[in-house]
Amino acid sequence: MFYYFNIFVSLKVPCILKNYYIKLFFTLFIITSTYGQYYTHDIGILAGSSKFQTDFGERGDFASGFDNGGMSISLAHYLSFYKRNTRWNSSGEMYKFVMIKSEFNFMPSVKLDHYGKWILGSSDLAKQLKAMHGEISMLNLGVSIQYYLKNLEKFSYAYSDLNWNWNPFVTFGIRYSLYKNELVSDLGDWRQDITVLPRKYRVPGALKVGKGNAFAFTMGLGTRYKITEKLDLATQFNWQIYFSDAIDGLQANVIENKNNDWFFNFQIGVIYHLNFNRPLFE
């Protein structure tokens, strides 16, 4: 965890945001160190694929951009609030169904191309669109709330009751993304000859290629399946929408490019219980 935190601190992010995340990290660490006996901690690794909907593709046609995506890898920490001792009517306490998830998600290479009816034919526009290729590398840092269908305290003992092996959840949260996008054309270097791109991308401000950052909202659903006393199998499906239309480097002021960028993310992985039946910090 400290290794990935140091990577984040070393990145060139706005100073105010960097100081905010540093304070938040150490505040959470101090709290969990001091009151660890009330919390349980899990760590997980998940991998899967993402499907992006950006200005590459045809607006309103999800299938036209379905091939735009890449690998998605996550390292996650889960914090639960229930105590280990069972109390009468404890299943009615809402905090026994809630987890806080903090996550480092890395997408090393998201490939982007134009699809749909506009690349068909032999017109200049079709040739220009078909020749365009984009790529994004991205690091997402996020915090989300997971609400489980079944009591988490009882789920921790699921190996003794097959009816508790599955535990579905819904989730929502926020993310801060650091990214770098690239744009190339098979027709030539667009920096030297902008006419290799469609006319709408030739005007000032229509392109934002390079490094950037943006906040996003995410929501989704998933489930855990208990394999052993300390090990769970997890799957999750998330939708993430950015408060930006420049993630892919394209932001032309035209009606077909007005929507903010977003993506679907499906992952599967394993989660390990660090302190199954004892305080993590004693």
C-alpha cells in the first residue's frame, strides 16, 4: 500500500489535491491504527477489461465503440465496521452491511478507433476518421461505498453455512483519474499537417492531447463468493462517467461530440481477509 501511495505522491498532480490526499491517507491510517479493534481489513487484486464510450465511435451507438477498450487491473483495500462479538438483533444494524473500498486502478493501454457508418465509403471524411487512432493510459484512485445484501458478520462465517456463501452488493463512489492520451493518423503527422484530420478537429481547442486529470462518478454491482475462511472470489461490474469530455483528447464543439466520456469496467479477482477474527493493530 505504501509503495502505490508513494507512486501517487510522485505524480505531477495539482498541489492542493496532492496535499489533500496525503492528509486523508494519514488520517485514515491513524484512525485505523488507533481503533483497529473495531474494524476488519481485506485486501484484493482484480483484473478484467474496460469498454470506453468517447468521441471515437458514433454518438448514441454503443456497439460502434464496443471494441474501444483495454485491460483493467485493481489493487483494493476494504474496511468493515462490524465488531467480532455477536449481539442480539445485530442483523438490524446497517453498518454491518457496509464496506468502504479504496482502490488503485490501472489501465495501461486503452485503444480507440472510429467505428460506425461514418467510416464507410470513400469520402474524405470516411478516410480521415478511419485513419485516426487514439490511446489512453490511466491511473484511477477512488473511494466507494459497498452495500451488501447479507450481513457481513455472518458472511465471514459462511464456510459453515452454504446459504451464506454468496453475498451480492451495490456500490457507488468517486474517482480521481490521471491519464495520458495520444492521437495519430495513418495519413500523416497531424501536428505538421492538420488537414489529415476531419475539419471539426482543426479548430483551436478541438484537441487536448497529452497529460490530464479529471474527477469521475462511479456506480455498479457485484458479488462475493466465499472460497475459504479467509479468501473470497469477487466479481464486479462498474459504470464510470467523467466530469470531462477530453479524456480521449477530442473535444470538438459539435453536437455529436457533446457527451462526457465514460466506460464500463468488468473485473474478477480474489480478496484476502487480513484480520478475520482479531484486531489488525494491537
